[in-house]
Amino acid sequence: MFPDDSVHLVDDVNAMIRPQTCPICEKELAADAGLNSPLFPFCSQRCKDVDLYRWGEGKYQIVEPLKPEHLQNPDVDLPEELEELL
């Protein structure tokens, strides 16, 4: 391996790693946002509220249907209200 090759490898790795962005406004987040920000993965309270509003309006969906085996998984603790319905 030649010294010039190592420079190209570093450039290739940096090109593959994209910074984390806010899912609402796509603003770039700080590298340590996941560790330090209570708003993560959002950049602001506004973006967090927009996301919650979209969930409430039904704009997001969970596409996998709920199956009986999901409810029978002993590793999942269900709230008492749900266990009473089963």
C-alpha cells in the first residue's frame, strides 16, 4: 500500500458517513446530539411537535399488521389494561 492510497481510503469512508439530520426539517444535527439532546432525533421542540401532530393526524402508519404471536411474546410486558382484554 502506498501513502497516497491511505488518503483515498479516508476520503471514501468520510463520503459514506452522512451526518444525522432532523427528520422534519432536515437540519444537520450535532454529532453528539443522540447523547446530549432530549429532543433527539429532532433539532427543536417545534420539529418534535410537528412529528407528534402528524402521528395524531394519521399521516404516519405502522405497516406491519398486529399478529397473535406479537401478543403472546412473553418477553414483552403489556400494561394491565391490555392484559385484561386478552
